[in-house]
Amino acid sequence: MDLDAFVAANELSWRSLDFLTKKATLTASEARQLVELYERTSTHLSMIRSSAPDPTLVTSLSALLARARRRMGRSNRGVGRRFLDFFTDMFPAVLYQQRWWWISVTVVSYVFAGLMAWWIIQNPQIHELIGDPGTIKSVVEHDFEYYYYEHAHSDFAALVWTNNAWVAAQEVAYGVTGFGVLFVLFQNMTNVAVMAALMIYYGKAALFWGLILPHGLLELQAVFVAGGAGLSLFWSWVSPGDRTRLASFGQRGRQVVVIVLGLVVTLFISGLIEGFVTPSGLPVWVRLMIGTTAWLAFLAYALILGRKKYQQGIDGDVEQWRRSAESVTVA
């Protein structure tokens, strides 16, 4: 490499990068230019180190890149603004990006639960495998309904939130294997199917739907989103495409973290509904309307707002300059 010619050809870019790192505020165009110049200068440094390692130039460019990294990482936004940006931009964008995973999980789970409930209803002889007649009678006539009334509203909401968050966390954690996610989903939907079948068979269908639907629509949707995230995490290393398995897994893992954080709030809302609305004295139709509204609002949030944010280029991953920095190879 002709180092003098290389410096002459790229010195203007380095000066421009240095100028942008020193500006107090940047416009959107300048911010994009900063990222581009950072990537370009990182490549220049790698080429110099591998072909013509001039110590002075290497030190100068390394310092310039360090200043640029600090400038790109700097933010004048407060914690409140970051929190707002997460829920108005990042979380819905990732939900939309992963929509086919959780929509598929939702459809398959409901079909599975419906078929299992139908099978149990059509074959009452297998009820004895579920429990003895006395236990089933107690569950149908008393225990299922009493479950929603035995605790104080606030305590019950906290209990439900903790339990559902644990289920969602398991689905994500088991995403490395894939099979664990399917097991958790199978276990949960089997429980729903068995309870639905028993309540319907013994003439308690109205009571069952009146208690399960107000909170269950949003709660189960959150569980399905977590399940879809776990399965997508599994698939990211099974079929990484044109990236390495580690890079594919890392990129999907960062998006899954966004989903986990967002579902904490989603499950908190469903917990509030289950703790305060489901056992309330409100008419059944009012409770159903509240639950349905919350569920439809989540779908609109994920598919309408999420589509808008995703089309704006938000993907839930770390900033482009950080990904570029990780990929630069320095000899």
C-alpha cells in the first residue's frame, strides 16, 4: 500500500468525522453521516494495520474512532424519554417483525386446545383419568370459581403477574432447544382444554367463559408471543441464512430481549384485569368488553403501529454503528 496516497485520498473523510464528533448537536442527516464515516474509517484503520502499520497514524485513527463511538453513544434523552421510545417504537416494531411466529403459535395453540376439549367432551369415560368424580365435582361446582375470589384483588393480581411472567420466561429460556418451548405451550393449552371440557360438559360453560375470557385473551396472547419468540430464537441458529450461527443467534437474541421487557408490562395489564375485573361485580358483558378491548388494542399496537415503526427501519437491534464495530477485523 502507498500510505501517502492512501492518506491523501481519505484525509477529508477523517477530518469530516472529527468535525462531527465535536458538534454539540447533530441533525438526522449529520447523524447518518457520522455513522457512515465511522464505518469507513474503521475499515481504513483495519487496512492500515494489516498492510502499512504506521504507529502514528494508527494511534491517531484509533483515537478518532474512540471519540466517534462516544459521540454516537451520547444521548441527551432522559430515562423517561427512553422508556417512552421503547414502547412507542422498539417494542411494537419487533412484535410486527416477529408476527408470523406468534400468530402461528396462537392459531395452532387454539386449534389444539379446541380439539382436545372436544375429544374430552365426546369421551366422558376418560374423565376418570383426569380425577375421581368427587374431585371433578368440587372443581366444577366450587374450586374453579373460588380461585378468582379467594385472594385480595391486589394480592391476586401480583400472584397472577408473577406466575404468567414465569411461564413466558420459561418459553424464552427454552428457545435455545426449541422443544422446551413446545412442552410449555402443550402443558398450558392442555390445562385450558381440560378445564374448558369439564366446565362445558357439566353445564358450567357460561361461568367458564365469563371468568376466563376477560383476562385470558390478553394473557394467552402474551404467552403465545413469548412462545413465538422462543421458537424464533431456536430457528435463528438452526437456519442462520447467510450469517454465522453466532451472529444470527445474537441478533435474534437482542430482539427477544425487547419482547421479554415489553411483555412484562403486557402481563402486568392482564394481571390487573384478572385481579380486579374478572372477580368484580360488573355484568359479564362489561367484563368481556374490557378484556376484548384490551386484546384488540394489543393486536392493533403490534400490527398497525408495529408495521409503521418497522417500515421506518426500527428492528429492535442495537445501533448499526455498534454492529459494524463488532464486525471490523483488525490485524
